Amino acid sequence: MRLAVAADDAGKRADLVVAHRAGFPRSLVAQAAAIGDLRVNGEAVKGSYLLSEGDTIDCEVQPRAPLVVEAETIDVPIVYEDDDVIVIDKPAGMVTHPAHGATSGTLVNALLGHVGSLPSPSTHSGQSALRPGLVHRLDRDTSGLLLVAKNAEALSFLSKGMKARHISREYLGLTTGIPAQPKGTINGAIGRDPHNRLKYAITSGGKPAVTHYAIRERLNDAAELLFRLETGRTHQIRVHMAALGYPLINDHVYGRTDPRFDLPGQALHAWRLGFLHPRTREQMQFEAAPPPEYDAAKRILSS
């Protein structure tokens, strides 16, 4: 690819400009620079090279090798399991499914090691093949309940239920500051942040996203909130609360980290899960207490 450097990009690093304007992951741009395939005005440069207006950037990025999902022996807390579904209490810090940068040690790797095989979504793609059995996902640093289908029939039924908003999900989270209203609804479409592709934001071209919240407990310049989701967009609660002005405690992407808390990331826990069983049509309800690190952070905010 070839890019002309405009005034807005003058003084910026070459790797950042290429990654932002072309949508390439920075890791691939770094690989290109390492082998001389990132050039400015015909000369190979490092990723840190500072650009000038009028420069011409040439960059050749090699495609990544396709990911393969492999079974691994990893213990995960199973809350419930039968022939059709598994309910997991996912630990904070565990990635839900493989992706570039996290090819092993994920929940999907652990589940395949536990059950042997999982059904793939009907819409086959390079991404869907990496998410077998998953009815929904949780961010890496979000702990709590996650629903997995063990066969194609269960996955189809539960996926339709998720789309129709028949699966209930409630979260507990600690926020910086106390919302002015004791309860409310945030309705803001979410898409990629146009200024930072590693983040999401409320944007006019995003996908509809609705979050209901209620204050559960007032703390010292902080609060514990109960969240109920109507939709399941990436980083939904985190984006909505940051936009409202009350980011989640220890959210390094949408807020800030705080050395007082022994948390891998944001203080967010998937607390309750309800769904109609795909075979028996029985209403299933589960609840999982927050992990000790979350409780410890709440005690600090209470003192």
C-alpha cells in the first residue's frame, strides 16, 4: 500500500499512521518495518520514524497465518453442565476465544479439552470458526457467567434466543463516581472509535446498544451498579459508562488504572444469567458471586 502524508499526520510515527489509516494491526506493521518493508520516500525506516507533510509511505504487510483452535487441558469453573449446555464462571484475565495475540490458554481451548468438540456457528467465517459453542462472550478481564452450547441444535436455539433478547444477563460493576440518577437507561450505538481502532465508542454509524443500570450501593466517591443488557456489543457497559462520565474502576482503556486494586482490569462481573433450556424448555437461572479481587476493591472503596 502507498500513502501520502497529509498535514494532520506530520510529526506522527510512521507505524501509527499506517495502522490507523490502513486498518492494519500495529504488530503487522512492526513486522514489516523489521524486515525493511516500511519505507518513507523510498528509504526503509523504523516504525518510530517521524513523518513530514508530503512524505510518501510504502508498506508491504504479510498476511497472518490462519489460526487453528486446539484442545488444551485447563481447569475452568463449571457451574452447570448437561448434554446440551455448559455454564462457566469465567475467571477475570482469561480470553474467551483465540485471536491473534492470544492463540492458546483461552476458554474455548479449555472447553475443547473438556468436551472434545463444540458446534461452529452456521455463518462460517475465519472468525466464527474460532468461537465454537459460544452463545455470547465476555471481555478478557470481565469475570462471571458465560453460556456455551454443546451441540448444533442447542447453539441454534440459544443464538436465536440471544438475538430475540430472551436471554437475561445482569452484571455488577464498580464505577468511578456516583451517577446523579439512581437508575437509568443508556441508548447509544457502538462502533469502532474513529480516532483509535483499539477502542469502541458511541458513534452514529454503530450498532444499536442499550444498557440499563441501577445503583446497588453508594461508596466513597464510587458506586456499585447493577447492569442489565438488552444488547451485547463489544465493551458495551464500559463504553456506555465512560460516555456517561462514570467509567468502571480500573478500566485502563476507557478510564484509568488505580494501584490500590489487585484487579487485572475493569471491575466488572457477569453476576446473573437466565435462559430457556434448548431441549427441556425449562427456565434456567444461575448466579455467581464476584471473585475475591472484586470484593477487595469494593472494601477499599467502602473504607
